[in-house]
Amino acid sequence: MSDSSNTGATARSFRQTLFAMLGLCCVLMMVALDQTVIGTALPTIVAELNGFDLYAWVGTSYLLTSVITVPIFGKLGDEHGRKPFNLAAIVLFTGASALCGLSQSMLQLVLARGLQGVGGGMLIATTFASVPDLFADTRSRLRWQVLFSSAFGLANAVGPSLGGYLAEYWGWRWVFYVNLPVGLVSLALVGRCLPRIRHGSGAPSRLDWVGSALLALALGCLQLLVEWLPLHKPLPLIAGLAAVAIAAAAALIWWERRCPNPVLPLGMFSHSSLAPLFALSLTMGFCLFAVTYYAPLMFQGGFGLSPNKAGLLVTPLAVCITVGSIINGRIVTRLPSPNGMLYVGVACYWAAALALTQTTAATPHAQIVAIMALGGLGLGSLLPNVTLSVQAAAPRSQLGVATAMVQSTRMVGSMLGTAVVGTLVARLYAHKVDALLGGGLEPWRAALAAPRILVDHAQAARFSAAAQSAGHDALALLNAARGVLVDSIHASQWLVAAVMMLALFWVRRVPRIDLHSPAGREASSYE
């Protein structure tokens, strides 16, 4: 298909635009489904595959490969048009989902999730940047983005409960197989209906392969360092990783400043409008995944709920992201600037994290639903406005890179949040279990050393039989371990509440952004 200019893009009929957006919505639903169904099913997966030590890596492997992929394909989309990469990403993501479902060990699952992350990163880089391609006017973009919010909300609404239902009644492998039909529908709609739009008439520039490799090396070493530092890995290994990460980051900065077509335009990070938005996105990524991955573990392992019931408690968070996005869209179009809504979003999510630190098994479920709904409303006020503000401040020729960077920084935050919170929970749980089992209970340390026993009914039954035959109160021991897990996750949510104060600092640094002004749209590139 020949490239279309932006003028041609705006002249498309309503029907063409509608089907193009529906194709993008299906892509977004597939990614959102994958991110939401895995959370409630993960404890069950870990219990069957026996790999709690890789619990966090199921999420971080996906995030790591995604965060490396997003800026690369954001740049490629700017240069070549986004449609070819969108189609390739759908095929890759769908195939990797099948491999996840076929995994026979936690290591295989982690590797398949990494491959899935490559496809997910490509989808994120191309899907979100396609919206300003189709709608240059911000008001039109906000109106049409309701479709995005609805698709995202539908996937988020059914995702947590669907993940719990599938894990409990169909088996956890269907958590990944559910992506297959959505992937096929997405492939058909995008291939048929999404136009190929490329800005600029010159020949595409060559990809910055050196910068891409250095970026991957720096982020990969950083992720391993965050994972292994609290686990007391050998000092030479930790020091080597730190040295490589620092050297790769320094080399990346040196190279990108001299590269004529950098994959990572460093000027964006010093721009007065973009820099605080990227920092806010990083902070929110940290806090988002720290809640969505470990609240289900608290509900299942700490409170003793089934995966299905835990999923129902998490569902309001996802549903209210959409509700908040739709409400936000109605409000922002009537405001001169979205900055005030950023404050509202930070306050809501901070209050939800703080409330989770006080949640126990005795807390009424209606109260937990209200807490999760409040967090969702906060995210619905934050995430769309950050993306819209970045797209309003960036030049049209770099919309893909700018949109990719806001997604990438959120993913880096998610990667760090999942790893740091996972390490914190695991270390606190192990330490408190050690203290719990003092004085004649040493033989049971191995059985209770990891929270897996709290979500694996078969293992819990074997432990109970053995403990009772030895004259111990197995139920009391298990309940004590549940209390230890809840306390550990409470500590992680205190951390989230503290980090949200940093988010408030970044919101205060965001200059007033006028979404309705065309000024700066054709500004020079930030290179």
C-alpha cells in the first residue's frame, strides 16, 4: 500500500476511520487481556510449575523485552509507517502466547513471556502512536479515544475474573490460549482496515543499531542487578553487572549525542514539558505493577480466597481505569489544561495504596472493592493525560518516538516495581517465617519457606497431614504463615504510598500544557 500523507489521513470517511480504530482496539484488548489475566492466575501457575523463585520473572521478563523493543519500533514506525510492524507484532505476540500455554516449567514460561514481551512492545509502540496519525486535532483524538478506553476497559474488566475463572476451572494454560482468537481477529482487522501512514517524503533513515544494542545491554544489566542484589549473589557478579550497566549507559549517551538518527533522542529528557512527564510515567509504572501483581497474591495466599474470588476483587481496579478515562475525556475537553486532573489521579491512587496497607482478611469485600475502584479512577485520570500531554508537546515527525518513550518509561518503572516489590515481599516473608518457626518447629521450615504452600491446596494438604501426625497444629501454622504474607505485602504497599509522593513532586514540575493549541506541533526535533 502506498504511503498516505497526513492530509489524506484526515480526509478518510467515517466508516474507514471507524474500522481502523476498531482494529487498533482489538490489538489493545489483546495486550490488556494478557496483562490482566496473568495476575490472578500467577499464584496457581507457580504452584503447579514449582518455581516461586521465578515468580517476579514471569512479569519482569515480559517487561524487560518490552521496554527494549518499544523505543526501537517507535522510531521505526516514524521512519517506515506503523502498519507493517503492527501486523508483525500481532503474529509474534499470538505465537508467543501459544508457547506460554505449552510451557512445562517456570523457566520455559519465563522465556516464552520474554518473547511475548517483544511482540507486546511492538504493539504498544505502534498502536498508541497510530492515534495521532489518524487524528491530528486533539479534540477529535479525545473523542475517538473513548473507543480505546472502552476496549481497554472491557479487557481489564473481564481480565482479572477471567484469569481466576480459567485458572480454577479450565487450567492456567487457557489464560494464554485466550489470546489466540483475539489475535486472529486483530490481524484481520488491522491488515484490512488500518492505512499505512508515513510522515515525510524522504527516504527512511537507517536504524541506530549501535544505540539499540547499548540500550538493550544497559536495561538488561539493570534488571538483573535489581533482581540479584537483595539475593546475596556473589559480589564479583553484582559488581560486574553494575559496571557493565554503567558503562553501557555512558556509551549510549555518548553515542546518541553524535548519532545523526538516534533511537533515543536525548533532548527529550531535558525538554521542560516532556522530562517531568517521562519521570511521572516512570513513577506510575513502578506503583501500578506493585499493586496489580501482589494484591491478588495477598487475596489468595494471605486471605485464603479462591483465584476466582480474588479476581473479582481486583476487577474494579481495571473497570474503573476505563470509567476514569471516559470521565476524564469528558472533563479535559472542557478544561484549558489537563494539569489539574494529574493531581486528582495521584491523590486517588495514593489513597488506594494507603488503604491496602490496612486491608486484612476481616475487611469487608465491599470495602476492598471500593479501594480498588478508587485506584482505578486515579489511573484513569493519570495515564491518558500523560500520553496526550506528551503527544501535544512533541513534534509530529517524532510522535512515534515520544509516545514510545512515555510507554517505555512506564515499563521501566513497572520492571523496577515488580522486581523491587517482589524481592521485598520474598525477603520479608522468609525472615518472618524464620522467626515464626523458632523452638521445635525447625523441621517445617522448608515447607513454609515460600508462599507457594498458601496457594497450592495439594501441598497444604500434605503439610497438614505430616504436621498433625507429628502432634502440631497445622492449621495454626498455615494461618500464621498467611499472616506473615499479608504483613509482607502490606509493607510493599507502604512503599507504593511513599513513591506516590514522588509522583506528586513530578506533577508539580509539569508546565501548563494547552492540549487545544497547535503551537509547537511542527517544532524541530529534540535531538
